[in-house]
Amino acid sequence: MHRLVIEGGTSLSGEVRISGAKNAALPLMCASLLTSEPVRFSNVPQLRDVATMIGLLGRIGVQVSRDERLGLEMRAERIAEPLAPYELVKTMRASILVLGPLLARCGEARVSLPGGCAIGLRPVDQHIKGLQRMGAEIHVEQGYISARSGRLRGARIVADMVTVTGTENLMMAATLAEGTTVLENSAREPEVSDLANCLNAMGARIRGAGTDVITIEGVERLHGAAHAIMPDRIETGTFLVAAAATGGAVRLNGTDGAILDAVLEKLCEAGAQIRVEPGTIALAMRRRPVGVSCRTAPYPAFPTDMQAQFMALDCVAEGTSVITETIFENRFMHALELQRLGAEIDISGNTAIVRGATRLQGATVMATDLRASASLVIAGLVAEGETTVERVYHLDRGYESIEEKLSQLGAKIRRVS
Ligand code: EPU
């Protein structure tokens, strides 16, 4: 098992390139199930979750070829077996995204229930309810969602809560349904829009992605297309927070300031100077950060996937801040580990009160999930002495070459096994 060893105390400085978005790449790859023609992706991030998705789709029958320039061609000429087995779904919940496309393409699918995970229960009832509204017959038996249908039928579906992958699953299914589907209370995340753009390039008729009402007119068939995956806004935000926490000055290339408004606003509030230009974001932090209070909510509000990183920033900032997590019921596990570095955090229900300390001290800490790991790396970059972050496999799921990129910015960080 790998760990990261960080010698804290260096301000990040320099330039780095942001990768394609994990949470856009995973649904986009599943969209390739909707056509027998090849779909080509560029700006594909090299991540463990992407490799897991290639494994799952390969098993289902998709032929995958990669090139060295971050390209991926996926061709689902024939579906071999419409099955997502437990062994794969338990390692990556996004596997549920094959359910809608498989059902739409071949009228049946068997997908393992994802089960709970470290950050919360994360049920998939909205995915199931939506597909049932479109005419699918769905049973949950022996831990599997077994779904059958003739051609799906368009329907008006009002989600009980905003769900990102739920919206994506139903939007993909609706592209091949008979008639029009209206998804109300949809997720407005930019990754949903990126998926809609690719589906439209494949011949789908989707309007309203990026708003909370998405309308999909079903078509008989989709065809191949080429699509460049959008930049990863959470990787971008993570590097910006790392630079701010270490009092650094960085320039991030290949990204987009327009999809990070809530995060950039919080960084400005913390005292950072930020310049956004087409394709780049530059940040300089010339003072001790001021603690910022954040409340997570669906896009365009402050993202839950940035909550842990801001908690690390608040730990070394001036003043007291309040962080409220409203999306997942158990997403404060990093707080206990941050305390091992000397952070002062009190948790009560879904609220964390963070009193900024003038210094943290290196220690061995254990990552429990992807974004929690990122917050520990940020804290390690600031802490005095050596911090060892165990269980780096969580980071490898969602951050491409994180230690290489941080080293490029001057961090003293190395991977050891
Ligand atoms: N929910 C239900 N029923 C459902 C679906 C969702 O109760 O059928 C609840 C969830 O339990 C949660 C809330 O609704 O409390 C929102 O969950 P959502 O479905 O939006 O989350 P997700 O689609 O499973 C995606 C990202 C997550 C990100 C969340 C929230 C992907 C592959 N994953 O998950 O990313 O935290 O949206 O923005 O897009 C990460 O990258 O680290 C990560 C966890």
C-alpha cells in the first residue's frame, strides 16, 4: 500500500495543468453504451476510477482503445452481458451509471446495489423511481437491481432531491425513449451539461441542461461522436486551496473559472487575490488566510466535494469558522485526522466549528475517502515537520499524479510503498 510523505512549510508556486473531470468522464464513458458506433473522448484523466470504468464497460462488451494523448475510443458494437457485478460497483459507486444506458439500449440490466459508503448511505431510489416512471419493471433481489423494459417511454419525473448521477442516468435513458421526458428538480452541475453536450453531439435532443428542468425528446438511435471532457473543477479548487493555505502563488492552466464561482468567492473572502482569464486561474495569497464559513449545497452553491479542503484551510486561518455539510450525512471523517495534526475542530451533527491555529504539526494520518485525503495533503503541506498520509489509493481514484503536480509547484512530497 502506498503512502505520501510530505515535508510541510513550503509555499506552492508555479504553474500546473488541470486534468479532465473525473465526474464528467465517468458518465460520458457510460454514454458510449447508447450507440453501436465509436465515441471518442479527449482530455481523459488518468485515474483509478477511469480504469475501473474501462474494466466494467469492457466486461459489458465495449471495445476500448487508448492513445497516449489522453484519448479514449469506446465502441459498444454489441452488448455481451448487461451486468455490473458487486465486486466492481462496491469499489466505485458511479458504476450505477450503466443502469439507464443499458436499459435503454437492450431492454435489460442487472446492476449491483452500491450499498453505503464512508461518506453516507447514498441510496439510489431516485434512479429506480425515474426508470419505473419510464415504464421499466424493476426488482431489487439478492442485492441486485434487475430491470427490464420494452422501449422506454417518455415521462415527467420530479426528483425528491437533487441528485447528480440520478439526473445523468435518467437523461441518458431518456435519449432513446419513445416521446418526451421532462426531468424536474434536476442537478445543475456543469458535469450534467457536459454529458448533455456529448449526447446531443451523438444525435440526442436535450434542452435545459444546466437548469433544473431538462427536456429530452427521445430518438430512435444515437451515433458516434467526438467530445473533449471538461476540466476538473474539484481538482482545480483543491490546488487553489493548497496554494492559499501555504501562502503561495500559482497559475492553473486548462481550467475554467466560470464553473468555480462559489469556490473562488470563498477564496477571495479568505484573502486570496485571484485572476481569471480564458483557460487559466491565477491565485496569490500574501497574508495569513482568514477563516471562511461554508455551507454545502447543490451547484451553483458551494460543493460538498470542496468541504474537506476548506476545513484544512480554516484550520490554519485567522479566526473561527463554521462549516455545514448538507449533502452527505457522514462527511466529516477528515476532522478527526486533522485534529491529529493539532487542528481545533468541534463537530455537532452536520456542523463543524473550526478555530484557526497558528501552526499544525506533522503526524501520520489516514485517508478515509477521496476528498478527505485531499484535505490531509493540504494540511500536511502547511504543518511543521513530516506528515505521512496513509491509504493513498483513495487519492488515486480522483487526482491524476497528485504528488507530481504538487512537486512541480515546489512541494516536498514523495510516494513510498
Ligand atoms: N440521494 C438519495 N437517493 C438517490 C440519489 C441520491 O437519497 O437516489 C441523496 C444522496 O444520498 C445524497 C444526495 O441525494 O445525500 C445527493 O447525492 P447525489 O446523487 O447528487 O450524489 P452522487 O450523484 O452519487 C455525485 C458525485 C460525488 C458528489 C455528489 C454531490 C459523481 C460520480 N459523483 O455523486 O462526487 O459528491 O454528486 O455533488 O458524479 C467525489 O468526486 O468525491 C464525489 C463523491
